[in-house]
Amino acid sequence: MVSPIVEMGNEGMGPPWLKPMLKADYFVPCSLHFDSNKNESNLFCLDCMGNAFCSYCLFQHNHHRVLQIRRSSYHNVVRVNEIQRFIDISCIQTYVINSAKIVFLNERPQPRPGKGVTFTCEICSRGLPDNFRFCSLGCKMNGMKRGDSELSFWLKPNTNKHSREMFIADWDSDESSTPTKIHRPNNIFNRFSDTFERLSCSTSSGDELGNNHNNVISPKTPPQFNHSNSSRRKGVPHRAPF
């Protein structure tokens, strides 16, 4: 697997896969699965750096870094929690779509900013709801082309390490994560076992005491009652003589 810490391109405009990702053709029928259902090309491999592909082609990119591209208002977007593992997206306006933060891939020119707009993109002059410099990844790249030394797609070292661990964890199988899940509740399980054992001992000892106590104070078995005499019928009654 290629590390997310990659060298910058010759022009210093970001990792080598960034430009191909921004220029790829998304949401068109996959050329390899043209007759299949749900064959829209909405995936991009950061390791192969080819064109977009559909979900049927995903098996060819096993253990590769793959991003899913989504659509919002006829524009291509990517989720923040996915793209920020690999590049720094600071200074770019984020939006919330379907309860998920996203960023736009390319610029969205706006001829005339709306009324009351305070912040605008430095490249395409699109109105922004918050105090950010750019509206998309492409606009930030164009800002870097102007020679702004404060802009970079590099991730900080700690962020790179954390992002790599997050990415590897996503691809790990359930078997590799099982020991961790089992290891955590060991202390709780041991305490529960000790408590259960003590309760079992106390219960068994209590039963023994109860049995001995019954042997001492229980009365003797009473004699059986003879029902033969009580069940005998009386004779025919005789009248007294006159």
C-alpha cells in the first residue's frame, strides 16, 4: 500500500493524484460495465491515478486508497472525513449535505454575488457563508499557483501518522481487530467471575447449614392415623322398648 505521505508534484501543487482526481470524468457510464445497472463512475483510486471507475471495478483496486465522489447541486464533492486523511483542506469552505461535511472539487463561478454576502472565494468570487478563502480544492490549487507560500496541501507529521492509522484500520479485517475487542473487558469479566464464585460459595454453604439445621430441630414423624376404625359403619339403630 502506498503511504498517504507522498511527495509533492514538480510544481509543488499537491500530491500527484490531486490533479487527475479533479479532472476525472465522474457520473458517466463505466466503459467496462456499460450494460450493468448502477454503473456510474464515482470512485477514484489515489494509487493508480487513472480515470474514475464504478463499483464493479473496485475489486481491481484491493487495498488501494479509493475515494468516493458524490454529487451536490450538479457539482462533484467529496466528504471531509475521507479527503482530509490525505491532504490539508484548510482555507476551503465546507458544507453540510445529508448530515455529512463535504468540500467541492472544482470552482463554481458566480457572476454576481448575492445580497448580504460578506465573504467570497479569492479565485472565482463565489459567495461563501463563512470566513474562508476558497470554495473548492481546485480554487485552493489555483491560489497556490499565484505563489502564496502560506498555502499547502501537505499534512502535518502528526496528522499524517494519525491519518495513516485511520486508513489502515478501515482496511483491516475483523479478525485482526477481534483480539483488541476481547482484551478490553478482561478485567470486568474477571471481577464478575470472582463475584459469581463468591456468591456460589456462600449459597452452597448456606444450603449445608440449612440442611443441618433441619436435621436438628425438625420433629419426629407423627404416627400414622388408623382410618379403619373411623371408617367403620354403625349398625342399624334399635328403638327403645315401650
